[in-house]
Amino acid sequence: MSTAADQLSTLLDTRFSCRAFLSKQVPREDIERMLRMAQRTPSWCNSQPWQVHLVSGEATDRLRAATYAQALSGKLDPDIPGPAEYRGAYADRRRAAGYSLYNALGIARDDFQRRTEQMLENYNLFGAPHVAVVSTDKALGVYGAVDCGGYVATLLLAAESLGIAAVPQAAVAMTASALRQELGIGEDRDIVCAVSFGYADEAHPANACRTDRASLEETVVWVED
């Protein structure tokens, strides 16, 4: 008999970052169920700081055109700065993830043009029919952003449980001006990330990419004495 822990472990093991979607729309009732499950995410002082702009239909195409155009211009303007530097194991993991994707797509390490084209697919939302843009109250600072991270993790597992493929995208948040113009997000909010979702194009080679996870020995410090 499957336990709750078994079911959660299965969701964690089978979920992956989808980077090629079918155009098929997800039924509204499934999207609402996914969002209701994500709403159960715990947060600092129960502040629930996330606000989600859920984009579907023609609005998705307008948004992808706007974010792609801003990215192509090179004028990125994230509300939350990206990492100052990837060092040590963090740099190694980032590099390995990139190589895994390029290998799945048959992109050589020195093929910088194709690497750039693939990077820009982030702003095309990988062809997803839906995208959730997640923001937090600016006044809550890092705690609001951390809570939004928890929300996104729950949203991804909720999507997987419903057979919905998804990918969290910090890159999309780098085009804050385009997002504000298209969605009317106020300056009182920090845009944290986007989650593009729909149904996976299982024939696309990008969706053969999988990343590994560090061992407990690398990530956990046991303090017992």
C-alpha cells in the first residue's frame, strides 16, 4: 500500500523542468486546483506574500513577444539581482546542468550561437500555453521572496500531481519592464520568477534532459554532540 511519503517521493522523482510544450491548453478547473493546492504553502507569519498573474490564451503570446523583445535588446532589469557569483560546487552544478541540456539538444560546447538561441527560448516561455508570474510585496524584502520560493516548489509538485508539466524561470523575471507593462504589476511589488506550464512535448529532445542532486553528505551538517 502506497504511503503519503511514497507518493511525495514519486512526485519529486518524476518532476522535471519542461523546456518544450505542446500548444494544448490546460483545463481551467485543473489550473484552479493546482493553484488551490499551492495556496496551502506555509509562509512567514502566514503573510502569504505571493501574488500570481496567471496568463493564458492570446495574452500568453503577447507576453512571450514582449519578454523576448526585451531580452533580445539586452536591457534586462530584474527587481531582485541575480547571484553575484557561482563558486565551487555551485558553479560545478550550474555548469553540469547546462551541459546536460546542451547534450540532449546536440549543441556543441563551442557552438555559442545555438547556446544563445537556446537561452533566448526562456523568454519564449519554451512554447508554453500558460505562465504564472509570481511577485511579492517589496516591503517584505528577502522574507517575501523566500516565501514565494516555497510557493513555487509547492506549485511545481501540484502541477506534477495533475499531469501538468512546468518549468520555474528566474530568467523571465529579468524582463521586469515588459512584465509590468503587459500585466500591470505595480512598483510596490518585486517580481520573483515565472512558472511556465502546460503539457510536455515528449518527442522534443530538450525534455530528455535530467539533472542530478547532491548527496546528503554534501548538503547536511549533522550537529549532535
